[in-house]
Amino acid sequence: MEWGTESAAVRRHRGGWERREGQATAPQPGREDPAQELLVDESGGGARMRKRSPGRGGGGGGGESRSAGNRLAEARVALGLVLYLLALRTLVQLSLQQLVLHGAAGSHAEFDARQARDYLEHITSIGPRTTGSPENEILTVQYLLEQIKLIEVQSNHIHKISVDLQRPTGSFSIDFLGGFTSYYDNITNIVVKLEPRDGAQHAILANCHFDSVANSPGASDDAVSCSVMLEVLHVLSTSSEALHHAVIFLFNGAEENVLQASHGFITQHPWAALIRAFINLEAAGVGGKELVFQTGPENPWLVQAYVSAAKHPFASVVAQEVFQSGIIPSDTDFRIYRDFGNIPGIDLAFIENGYLYHTKYDTADRILTDSIQRAGDNILAVLKYLATSDMLASSSKYQHGNMVFFDALGLFVIAYPSRVGSIINSVVVMFVVFYLGKKLLQPKRKTTNYMKDFFCGLGITLISWFTSLVTVLIIAVFISLIGQSLSWYNHFYVSVCLYGAASVAKIIFVHTLAKRFYYANASVQYLGEVFFDISLFVHCGFLVTLTYRGLCSAFISAIWVAFPLLTKLFVHKDLKQHGACGKFIAFYLLGMFIPYLYALYLIWAVFEMFTPILGRSGSEIPPDVVLASILAGCTMILSSYFINFIYLVKSTKKTMLTLTLVCTITFLLVCSGTFFPYSSSPANPKPKRVFLQHMTRTFHDLDGNVVKRDSGIWINGFDYTGMSHITPHIPEINETIQAHCEEIAPLCGFPWYLPVHFLIRKNWYLPAPEVSPRHPVHFRLISKEQTPWDSIKLTFEATGPSHMSFYVRTHKGSTLSQWSLGNGTPVTSRGGDYFVFYSRGLQASAWQFWIELQVSEEQPEGMVTVAIAAHYLSGKDKRSSQLDALKEKFPDWTFPSAWGCLCFSTN
């Protein structure tokens, strides 16, 4: 009997008669007996009914003894679901590859990506541009000023261009990376103001940074943004359309020094008072689409401006809430303008191919011209919109709540106030409560107890998810322990075949056991409906939780509740009349199209951002555990509304066998080291990051005598595999030279460039000759005085290279009460020590500062230990023959970033 056909016997049964062993009996009035089962005589003898034992679930029975035609074919269902997900994934991929919507009106009429690329190639040809280097402070500054001058000459007479070269000095504290204080001296900002000829009282700020990290050309981070801004400045200045407000372009020269230049501008520049909103251009990857990943705070009109103006939108409030949660160890100038300028803004960043971020591979040729074009189109359109907007002048009036915003495959952006989102979410929850409440509160029947089956099924579902997570975590921990972490870093499909397959197999296995032993006599259609309702209930629970916590990301759960519920209501009649036929499945999958498509769209973004980050997340976080957890979570989400098919199919043996086989084979291949984590492929490199510091350390006692002095190359691998893959190429770097913590010195006595010691606890120290820089560091105590309020004030002076780190550790009985840095209140880093990051431009006076200690009892070893590290990130002092020789030994799939360093510690 095929689903969708109906025999005469069935019609007679519906008319109130049943046929059992050739005898006709009348049913009890007013109720069908659910303990009757319709069987089909395949030999042509017609349909007959037989009595079955009452079982769990009701509505049909016989368990595995039921007719095979009563259930879906396993192979067809499995293949259909896989093809469905692959088709949706293909749509997502096509959307991501379409960088520029060529049908957009005027998309190439104004912004010229070829000119912007010319700017980009000139800037990157200068080479790495660290703050304080001639490349950054002279060559790049000269080039930018020359181009701005040419733009000024070509500008329309209705506009006025003003240029200012700012050299700010200042200090601030920030809670980034566990908390530290930053001090900068004579760094560089190039500020350009484009305004109407008669001037303007308000302005919109566009921000980029032209400096780069050491040893990287910094094409995407952030030369391409500065190139885009130059061309946007050119287009706006030559336009015949008058601006209502000024547009200030800030080309800042010290962003990689933990956001120093933006702080110098927003706290000290006279034009900062004009700014009412800003757009920050950043990068966490190389090329692709630029994602709006932060807005506000509050000020929903800014999101509306982007929605109205952007020609190629790509935005998500999910990215905003993930980034602001602190999960991603990164920050941008957005924080400075928000926290120190109290200005709302929009943060954009390239996120694709983060494997190349901050490496030598971040070159101009890897950024597609279409990527530059889309960024330029969007920035130009949004700036023009804001510069002519009436809202900009009184932006504070529109500061009311947050916005829910997300793009639909890059075609358009949906945005609405969060309070509207809360109303929508509440309405969706009410419909679910009504739908499920009606079922849960229905009277208990003789063979059907929906409430019991629902909550038992909920428990089974949660158990399947929990055991699935535990299974992949056990695999991930084992792989980490045997030293095969990051096997998927260069082959992402490996993680899907290993952790994804294991997760799906475990979920199917638990539900198969439940179907066989607990729901043995239940109707498959009834079970399918129960487990659909359970998935609906779980997603509704997430919706309530996220809405209660005020998270805008709750819209995702709303999508995962509303569309499946509507789908269920539409296909319910078809399921009830014809069972789980092909028509039912087609309509069911069609109704799930939007939630599953958007889920795959978000999942792509999650892995695009997090997978490269796991390759630079330090030695303390097992990346396989993180990735396995993420994959298990994605599996739970994607499988939620497909669980009911486990109960609708005849068997799941082939599916489980296939998944288990895939997982087992992948596991064995991973354990054998088949999949090498890194790649030096010119087309798609995925390097291992290693930091090398050739340093000389000197430790002094309380009387200034040298108690220890050593020299060596300090080696930090920035991922979990440490040196395991490098040791075969460089045998001297092995476990015997692991660096030991100097307990008496701050931050273990090592010259940390930034306070990331809590992320990288495993490092190596290879003895080497002393460092002999041409410009050594000088660090001395100028004065020690007793204050009238019974504290001790210590004043220090330091001179040295453009980058230095200052560390403080107080001893027992001493408290660091105040200092001349930041806002005057000392901020500890993670671990209790104090960390100060210092940088300067080419010309700067000696760095003088003081700290004040409250001392309750003097200790024999002194009140405090202070230390300073000088980092030579550019020039001849950056290199040494030993450092160059060691770098040459590193294999081509690594990116060793190296520099020289001097360290002094004293009590």
C-alpha cells in the first residue's frame, strides 16, 4: 500500500466498521478505538484490522511489527536531508561570493576601486609600518599628505578642505586583555576636515589606521581602509552636491599600539568636539565582505542610516553581541570613541581568511578589486547620507534603545527597534503557549498520554544532546592529549567528518534506542508530532531566555519558532490524512527553508571568524575542545526539527553505520597525523605563528647589585601545538629548553609585549649571546620621597626604543595607591601585577612617571619590584645574526615574527 492511496476497507473503517478475522463488529459509539491497527493484505485480500496491546504513545501500534510501508525509506530520507542542507549551503556560498551587486543603481558611478587599489599598493610597498619607525612616521605620512594635497587641488569650490598633522601625548587605562595602562608620546595623526565653504557646526568621523603590526605589510589591516577613505574623500570633495555637515577623515598612526592614536584624537584634538557619530573601518581578515559587527551604543538611527544608504549590506547584531561579550580577544577604535568620546558609531571589518591576519601574507594582491569596490560604495553612501542628514545635528535626541538588525544573504537589511523585537518575540511565545497548552492539557486517553510522552521525549532529546556533547569532548580531549590538535586547521572538512559525524550519530543512536524500547508500540506519525513539538518547545525556551536577558539575538530563536510552527499548521492535515508521504516531506522542508538557510548563513560566519582565531589563541585553550563544542551546538540546532524523521523512518541502522564509519576512519587518520595543520600554499597559506625575542635580562637586588643576567631567544608559539611540529626541523627547540617562571619578578620575568601571559604559559628559551642594540635603554629611579599623607612616591625615568613595557609587583605590606599614568588609579592586569604599555613617535623626550605606595610594614626584600622591557620592532636593532640564523631554520609553513629586546628588573 503506497501512502496517499485509500482502499475500500479503509473507507469502510472510517465509516464506522472494522473487519477482524472475517468478523464485523460495531465500534463503541462516539470514540474510535486507538488500540485497533489497520493491516494490509499484500496478496490482494483487502484490508483487515487486528487488535494490539495498548502501548506508549497510542494512535497506532505494532512497533517494528507494523507494515514496512507505514514508514519512510531510510536511504531516501537521509539522502534527501543531506541534499537539502547542501543546497542551502550552496545558496549561502553563492551569496558570499557575490561581493558587488552589479545591479545596484550607480554602484560604479562614483567610487573608483582602481584608484583606491593604487593607493593601497603604494602604502603597502613601504613595508611594515610600526609606530615610531621611519616607515610609519615619515614615508607613509608623506605619501598620505601628498595625496590629500592633490585631492584638495581638484576639489569643488563649494567645499573646503582643512588638514592637520597632530602629534598627541597621553595615557589611559583599558580592561582589554585583563586590564592594563597605555602611555603614548608624540605619535602621529593625519586629520582632514571636508566641510561646506561656510563651515559646519557638526561632523561625522571616518576612521582608519595606517600603521601595521611588526613584520606585516598590513594590506587589509588597515591600509585598504585608508585607501578607501582617500578615494571617498576625493569623490565627496569633487561632488557638486553640497554637504550639510562636515566629514572628518582620521588617518591614525598608532592603532596597533592598543588604540593609542584614536585616544589622542578624541581627547585632545579641537575638531573632536564637532563629531556626532563615526564610522570605523577595521579588519579581522583579508578581503571579502566588510561586516557591520558593532553599532551604537543605542542610537538606532545610525543603523537605519546604514540600512537606507548601504548598497551592498552585510550586517548582524549577532556579531555585535558576540564581539562585545569578550569571547573574541580583540578590540577596535570603536571602544575609544564610545568610552572616551561618548560618541555613537558603526564598526566595520573584513572577516574572511583570518588565517593571514597580522602575517606577512596580508598583501595587496590578496584583496580583490570587487572587495574594495563594495567597501567604497558602502562607506561613500553612508557618509554622504549622514553628512546630509538632519538627525546628525541632534543625534542625542535619538538615543533610545538598541536595534535588531541582520541582512538577508547580503540583499537587504532588516532592522527594527529592540522593543519591537520584544513584542514580536512575546507574540510568538504566546502562539506556542496556546498551541502546546491545548495539547498538554487535553484529557488523558486510554492509550494516549500526550503530556507524559512529551516530557519523556524532552528528557530523551536533552539526554541525546548531552551525550552527543560529551562524546565529541572525549574525542577532542583525547586528540589534544596525543598531540594532534588543529588537524582541521588546514582541512576544515576533517572537523565535520570527526566531530560533526560523531555528534549526529550519537543523537540518532539515543533516539533509536528510545524508539525501539520505550516507544515500541506507538504510532510513527504520533511520535513524529511529539518530537516536533519538543523541538518547538526547546527553541521557544531559548527565545524566552534571550528576550528576558535583553539580547537582540533573540530574533534567531523567533525565526526558529515562528516558521516551523506555521509549517506544522499547514502540513498537519496532510500528515493526519496521508501519513509521512513525499508531499508532506516536501512541504515540511519548504517551510523550514528560512530558518535553516539563515542558520547556515550564521554558522558560516561563526566558523569563518573562530577557526582562524583558534590558531592564535595561545597554549592554554585546547582548540579542539572549543571547535568540537561549537560543532556539537550547531548539530543540535540543525538536527532539532529533523529528529522526528528518526521516528518516521523504517530503520536508522545504515545511517548510524555510515556516520560511525566516517567518524572512525577520520579519527584514525587524525591520530596517525595524516592531516597536517598548516600550509604554505601560495594560493591559500595557513601559517603557524611564532614570536621570537632575542633578549638580555638583568635582575638587580635592593642595593642595585646584579644578581642574575642571562641572554637567549625567547620563543612563543601562539597555538596549542607548541613546538611539536617545529622540533623535527629545529631539534634544539624541544622540551628540555622550556622557559621557567621567575617567581620573584613580575609576569615571570619575561618581556611580554602585551599582557597575554595568561594565554601563553608554555614557552621556550634558547641560550644565545647578549643583545647589543645601538640605542640601549636607560632606566633609573630619579627620586624617592615621603608624602605628607604617609605614602612613598617613587619617580622614574626611562629612555629607549619606540616600544617599551613597564611592570610592577607590590610586595606584602605594600599597596600601589596611585600613579601619574592613566586616570591616576592603577589598573592591575590578570594575575595581580601591573602592566604599562609605552610607545612613542620618532622624536620624544625621556619618559618620566611616578608611582605612590602605601606601606604598612617594610619587608627585607623591599616594597615593590619594578621592571622594564625595551622592544626593538624596527630598524637595525631589531635584528641579530643569531635571530636571523634561527629564523632561516623555520619551515615555510610558519610565520616567525622576530625582534630584539632588553629587560631590567629591580626591587
